[in-house]
Amino acid sequence: MPRVTPHADITLHVNGIDHPLHADTRTTLLDALREHLGLTGAKKGCDHGQCGACTVLVDGRRANACLLLAVAVEGSEITTIEGLGDGEALHPLQDAFVAYDAFQCGYCTPGQICSAVGMIAEARDGWPSGVSGDLTADPVLDDDEIRERMSGNICRCGAYANIVPAIAEVAR
Ligand code: FES
Ligand code: FES
């Protein structure tokens, strides 16, 4: 007997627009964005939650889209790199990455920028990172703190020397 794969009709709210789609219920958010919605900004690096290339914002919090099932985020506000700017105007972090030449191949860059947006919001909300050893301390986004908080985003080109100051300029 042929095996039937379970499919579902779901609607993803991405960058302010509802996107209905019919997909295998095992489809990850990353594959839904890239393969179903044509939003290829979020990249597939490892597909295992280890590189951060697929980072998007889900209800304002950064998340690895390769680790989320699309059906699990129906009803959430999803923001990808394509939705960060405002029309022709780039998001300040996008501007800063350009100004600081904070990329080489650019493969990790959408994830780095989405992650930095979420990271700055986390710090402003007082989420500790543990760099200081004092989990109750108000986080100050110095370079060490930025490196720690961005440690889930890997750049195989090693552009960290420019990524950190680009983020620091916006964070401070
Ligand atoms: Fe998602 Fe690497 S592709 S963390
Ligand atoms: Fe190439 Fe980061 S710029 S992987």
C-alpha cells in the first residue's frame, strides 16, 4: 500500500503578509520560506541548528528556522531579512554591515543581521548572557558581550572583525 505523507493547509504571516500554503506537515519553516514562498534570504547552512545562517525573527525573537516546523509557527509574526527594511530604506543594521564591510561571501549575513536585531532586543529587555558571570547584571553590549551573544551565528569567511563593530555601532 502506498505510504501517504501528511499534508496540511496552513497560513504563515511573514513580513506583514499572510501566505497560505499546502505543505507536508514535516516541512520546516526554513523550507517553507525558501521553497514555498520564494523568500531565499534565510540560508540553509547546516540544517541542524548549528550555524545560524537560517536565523529569522518569530514574534520578535530570533530563531533557527531549520529547527522549527512551519505548522508550529502558524499565527506567529515571522520576519525575515527581506522584511527588515522599510521600503527602499535599509534597516540600520543592514546599513552598518555595508558601512563596515562586515561580510565576504555574504552567505551568513542575513542570519547575522536577523540575529543581531533579536540580540539587541534581548539585551534591552535585560536578558543575561553570563559573560560577566553575574546573571543578574544589566547587560552592557561591549565587544565581548556581542561576541558571546552572537556566538550561534558562524561566519566561515571569518568576517567577525567587522561584524562586531557593525553591530556595536547600532547597539550603542
Ligand atoms: Fe539552521 Fe544552520 S541552517 S542553524
Ligand atoms: Fe561568508 Fe560569513 S561572509 S560566511
